[in-house]
Amino acid sequence: MQWSVTVVVEIAPEAEIGQMEQAVLEVGRQAMREALKQAVRASEDGHAACPGCGSASSRSQGTVARRVLTRFGRVVVRMRRQRCASCGRRFRPAQGYLAVLAGGNVTPELGRRARWRGQVGPMQPLILCLPWLPAARRRCILV
Ligand SMILES: [Zn+2]
């Protein structure tokens, strides 16, 4: 798979280096979030067959939004929903590679770095997690 993301940085001519740094940082985060969305779409295209019978023929049943917290911020992924034309099974082509989230919304690496109401790094958002919940119900929010 290969895709590209275009980055446009707008900085006032009189901006000082701190303002430039902030603008570039935010554009970089936006590019990373867009790249992840494109990666999801590309992976869905590669996993279009029905997981039940293997048929490549399915109909779209729209999309469902899935919020994922990553090291570069919150990404809302539009996951495709399909219905197999052969066996009628409903499936989401992206389900397999999101399985690592175990029903939660935090990527494994962000989860390892997360601290209770702590800043996890200069490129990471401030997040609040509820670590005592079972993995399937665990959620984190951006603060
Ligand atoms: Zn099927």
C-alpha cells in the first residue's frame, strides 16, 4: 500500500519561531491523522471478501464512525459496513486490524504511554483514561 498526504502550512510573515513551530506541529498532526484514515481505507480495499464464505460480492450498508485515540490525536475513522451477497453475513472489512483495540479506543502504544491525567509527550494529547475498567469497556478521552 502506498498513499500520500499533502501538507499546507500557513504562517504569517511576521511570525516568530515559536509560532512557526506550533503551526508546523499542528499541520504535522493533521497529516498523520489523514494518513491513518487513508491507511484504513486502503486496508479495507484489501479485505473486501466476506469472512464467512469468502465471496468477493457484497453490498455497502454505509459506514460507522469509530473514534481512535492515537499518539497524534483523535482520529475518526469511517468504517465500511458490508453485507455479503452470497451468504448475507454483515461484516466490516476494517474489523480485523482494529481487533488490537480490544473494543477500546486507544492504540496500544498510546495506552502504554498514557498516565492518569498526565501529558504523554510533546506530540501527544493530554488524555484521561479509566484503567480499572475491563479492556472491552476501557475508554480514554482527550482533555
Ligand atoms: Zn459470505
